[in-house]
Amino acid sequence: MNTSATNPGHAPSWYAASANDKTVRPSLEGDLSADICVIGAGFTGISAALQLAENGYSVIVLEGERVGFGASGRNGGQIVNGYSRDLETIARRYGPDKATRLGEMSLEGGKIIRERVAKYGIKCDLVDGGFFAAFTDKQVREMAHVKAHWEKHGHTGLEMVSKAEVGTYVKSDRYVGGMIDRLGGHIHPLNLVLGEAAAVESLGGRIFEQSRVIGVDFGANPVVRTAKGCVTAKYVLVCGNAYLGTMLPKITDKMMPVSSQVMATEPLDAKLIEELLPANYCVEDANYVLDYYRRTADNRLLYGGGIGYGGQDPANLTGVIRPNMLKTFPQLADTKIEFAWSGNFALTLTRIPHMGKLADNVYFSHGDSGHGVTTTHLLGKILGEAVAGHSGRYDVWSSLTALPFPGGKTFRVPLTVLGAWWYGMRDKLGV
């Protein structure tokens, strides 16, 4: 297994090892100014920066580590439409009008990705198609219910899959059926965010790496401070997500970092990987603590799963994931695992992203709760719209109530673990 640093400053992932561009950008030194200062060079921050740069704003992005260092460059690389809670749940919680508005936006994240890949020629191994795999008839019925509700909001790319048809998408005996999303897909996420960052720079934006923000001075022209410099701006966008730290507690108290583990096999024989995943769709199962996997462009199986509330990693990453991989594909028992890594995403109590303001000119967005590849692109674009004076869609998101986790900092992790254990037991029992 490869555990060495394959790309300085990045996790030892297959993504970092296969990144198209490993150039290290300079850190911020001295005092600069810009229309917009963005904190965080992941999908949210880079999406917002690109939206603003395309519209003529001067933008500076400050990143504590490397572009795509966090979840944006470590995730499963799956384009999953929608949010971490279905639109029916959103309607019950926030009302039908807001569910309708969120439904109107629910496919836009994937559309933004595809548009930017085409516009800027980003090489990120984009492949269309996703499969949701069901272990039980109950899960199949739930998928059919979700499909019907999605279609009310204009999603026409969903199709139910019978047990006899499962083999079209994945050759495993574990599943009794499922659902495909032809508007889903998969990408090399680190190459995607690196390509988008290059697009920002091509439009005059500036990105500084290894420039961790240590404070924000609020005011008519807020000042964002690092150890060696500062940026004075008209607006600040806080897009640090799970890696923001404790600098801005009004944000971080309403989210919890959660780790997920991923591994990549050695390159497989082309015939074997095509047999396992014939359609080259990405796959995620329907359990509460789910597994997700897909083919890579160099014929590896990339397999993820597991969960660590509070951002804690298990001592043995492959010990968590590999047994599930072998339940799905027992024929890989002798296959080597060449890369294993983990990364944190930001979870909210409601499992709905949290957007808002810390001041009239300081915006934030975080808490995509496991559906970040698409929602970060959408919400980053919406942050850019709001700064430009078009706040209609931002107002919808910022009106959604964000709640603190019960138990405070001491008990929020064990209480969340207890809840996850309960839902995990329901999955195992099929109830």
C-alpha cells in the first residue's frame, strides 16, 4: 500500500499521485487588496471565485494548505444530484414553497460541473451515469418513492432497475435492484478543482496556498489576516468547510467534521474491471452508512465507505473498507491495495447546507453533509451571485434554519454515533 507523500501538502491519495498539475503556488506575503477575498480553495471557494472572476471582479483566494487539500480533492468523485435529504423531507421541514425552490436548483450542480469542464477544457475523467444499489425490497420501494417525488421537480433521468438488470451496472450478488441516474456520473475530483483554479487564474484571479487565515477584522472593508500578510476586500467569502478550524465559532459550532475512508486497488486487468462494472457507472448503496465505488481511468477500483464522527480516523483504513469490498467483489481477494486515505466533510444537524452572513459583507457556506461535489458548485455560484447583488437564491438558502448539535462539544459526537448505530442496525435488520 502506498502511504508516502505523492504530492507535497496533499493526502497520500491516488488523486494526488495522478494529479495533472502538481505545481505549488506561493504563500501570501505582504498586504494586498481585491474586490473579493475567498477563504478556502476547495469546490465551494473555487466555484465562487470562478463565478466572480467571470463577471469581472478581482478575486484573491487564500488556502491554508493546497488547492483541493480537503474533501474536494479526496472524495469518491461521484456526481450525485440533489441533497443529503430528499425533497419530500425538505418540504415537511421547511414548507412546500422552499422545497420547490430547492428542487429547481437540485440538478444545477452537475450541470455547472459539465459546463465548466467543457468551457475550460478540464481533463478530469468525466463519465456519465450513476447507480443506486438496494440490498432489500424495502430500499427498492423507498427508491421508487423518491423517484416519483423527484419527477415532480423535473428530474427525468431516473430509471428503476430490477434484480435481473443489476448485472448491467454491477456484477455482484449483494443487490436486489436499484435505480440509475443518467444525470449522475463520476470525475477525478482533484483534477476538477485544479482545472477550475487554473480557470480562475486565467481570468486574473490570484490563489495563495499555505496561507492559513488566522483572523478576520470586520468593517466596511474587512481585512483577512494570515501569518505573513493580509488582504483588504469589499467582501469576504468563508468557504473552509470541515477544515475551517475554530477561528469563526458562529459557523463551526453548527457543523461537525466527519471522516470517510477511501482506497484504490492496483490497476486491474481491463477485462476484469469491465466485468465488475460493465456500464462504467459509479455506484453507491442505500444503507445509512453507505459504501460507494467506481472505476478509474487507469482501471483501478476506487472503493470508499466507513465514517468517523468528529473527524477521527480508524487506525487501519483498509481494515474498515476492504472487508466490504470483498463482500461486493469476492474475486478481488488477492488484489493489492495501492492507496488508502481519508478526508473530512462537514455535517450539519439537519443534513442541509448552512449559508449565511457574519456581517453584511462577510458570507459563508458549509455543511454539504456528504453530497458536496454537486452542492458546493451550486452554492459557490450562489455566493458569487449574492455578492454581485443578485441575492434571490441566496435568500432561500440562508432562510433555512441551522441548529446546533445536541450535547455541545462534549457530547455531540457520542450522541451522533448512537444515532448512526441505530440506523445502521435498521439497515442490517432490513426494517
